[in-house]
Amino acid sequence: MGALAVEAAVLCTAYLIHASTRETSVLPGNHGLAPAALVVFGLPALLLAYLVTVGLVLPLTVLAAWTGRRVRGRDAWWWLPVVAAAASGLLVMAVALPLGAWRGGLALWPYLTVLLTVPGLAVRRVLRRAGDGPGTGRVIRLTLLYGAGAVAVTAVLGLVGSAVGLVEPYERPRLLGGAAVGVWSDGRGGTLRLAADGTAEAAGVDVDDFSDEARECTGRGTWRAVGAYAVDVWVEGCANLYWESLGTREHPQLFAYVGDPDSGVLYRLRRTG
């Protein structure tokens, strides 16, 4: 279970490094629910780690040792990835083939093999006969020690990659200094024109006023920048239009959430002039 926790920590660290380079509507540092998420998902993750340990890792480790003794007369460590690959392949395809997602299953196969092999290697010597290998406590300490090192190395590699330019964190385009001035279109006929003198003109822009019927906003009004990444637009007869930046500096976009922001559904306007 400690090895599985280490794997999860390494994967989460690598994912966060990768996610930092992807376009996102969430501003840096706007993760107030992260501690609550750890509490909510911590216990289920612990239960899942226990089930994977008892239901997959330990049986496969014992099976690998038995296979090595039967085939070659001795228990070699490399039998574990072989047995784990066979078992994970059967498990993945049993799920993927009925769903018609065999390509995704093939892509997932090596990851699941590694996921099961690493904790198996950590525990295999403990499962051998008494006196032939280190104690359980020592194995746990070494697993967590090397695991903490693996997480630290992953994080350092991400920082070094960012420092030398191999990893470029995503930054939403800023809307200061007149960067929001121009014509923005939703590609379906709706446009929003923001002028340098602070006037605005909307034509057929969708408005999310949380009613059951979709509405369009057409009219003239004013606008102003809100911080570095958003603009407020007031058009007579329309709900307040609050737009945030997205895209890149070369191809900026404005977006507004549709319905609940947690749904992740965005209404986008792209600069056309």
C-alpha cells in the first residue's frame, strides 16, 4: 500500500507538471477546494489501495514466485513483471473489448503492468520464507524513503525543465493596455466589439441568465478591464457580461461560463479584428 501511495504521488506530481502547460480557465493559485478534496478522496483512495494490494498485488507476487520455481527451479524477480503483464493484459482487455475500446486498452496495458509490478517488487522478499530477506518494517521504511526520493526527483525535474524552457507553464493572455480592444466573434454570428474609448457593442451574443430559455444580447454599452485577465461589459437590457481571457497571446479568446462554473462548459469568443 505504501508503494501504491508512492506511485500515486509520482503520477500526481507528473500530472501537475503536465497540466501546468495546458490551457485552463482556472487562474494560478485558485485551488481553494484542494485541501477539502484530499479529505473527501483520501479514505476511498486508501480503501482502493487496500483492495488492489490484497486482490491483485499479493496474489500476482505469489503466482510469479510459484511460476519461477516451476519453470526454472528458482524464484527470479523478473517473473513478476511477466506475470503482471499477462494478468493486466487479460484484465484490461476484458473491460476494453466489450466497449470497443481495444486501442485504449493497449495504451493502458503497460501502465497497469508497472502499477502492479512496483509494489510487488517491494513486497516479494517479505513473502519469502522466514529469515531469507529483510524484515517487513525495513522494507516499508525503504519503500517510503525511496518513494519520497522519487517524488522529489520528479518535482525537481519539472522545476529544472521549467527553468530551461523545456516545460512552459501556461499563462492566460493579459487584457491590460488595450489588449481587449477589438472585435470578438463566437463563430455563429454573435459578435462583441470593444472600443478603445470604453464603449461596447454586442450583436447576437449569448447571455446566460440561468433561465430555461437561451437569450441573445444586442445593443450598445460600456466596458472596463477587471484585473489583468477579465473585462466587464454593460449593455442596456442585457445581463451583466463578464468575460475572462483564454487561449494564447497570439490567439486570444474571451470566455464566459455556461451555467455552473464547475461544469466546465465555456462560451468562447475569438478575436476577428
